[in-house]
Amino acid sequence: MSAEVMEQDHSEEAEANLAAWKAVLTELEDNLEAFRGPADVSEQARGLARNWSPPSDLGPLPAELASRARLLAKAQERAYVQLRGEARMKRRQAELIRSVPGPSTAAVYLDVAG
């Protein structure tokens, strides 16, 4: 195999790897944006995220996509922190609701005169 053919094969492989990484990063970015969307879109994004698994056939991250991947990782981290905070708040609200006594069977009188 000539050097030219080997170089062309390597170039095609690099281009395919670049395209695959772009597709994966775009999918992750779209999913992250969906989390920020309306409730129904956000639920769909949660379903996609639960079922998502990283492709096993990706090659190394191309250098030209490194800053995009770093920005995405930081955005995902911020979204994770936000979701954790929201989950904490919902747990506290649920605890407050549980602490409210239920309806009573005892008679209740309202003093309207005084």
C-alpha cells in the first residue's frame, strides 16, 4: 500500500471520526437545551438522557472540538447542580406538606362575632 493511499485512508478515518464526534456533541447539546425547555419537552429530554449511552465506536476527540466539549461539560455540570437544587427544594416542600395535619373529624367552630 502506498503512502498516498495510507494517508487518504487516515484522512477519511479522521473525517469520519470528526463527523461522529460532531453528531454526538450536537445530540448532547440538544438534550441539554431540552432540559431547559417547557415541562413536556423537559420530560422527553429526561427520557432520552436515561436511555442514552455513549457510542462505543468513537475515536479520540478531535482537537478542533476540544473547546466545544469543555463548554458542553461545564453546561452539563451547571444543569446538574440546578437539577439537584430543584430536587432538594421539592423534597423540602413534600416534607412541609406531610407535616400539615390531615382533616379532623372533630367539630370546628368559627367565632364570627368576635
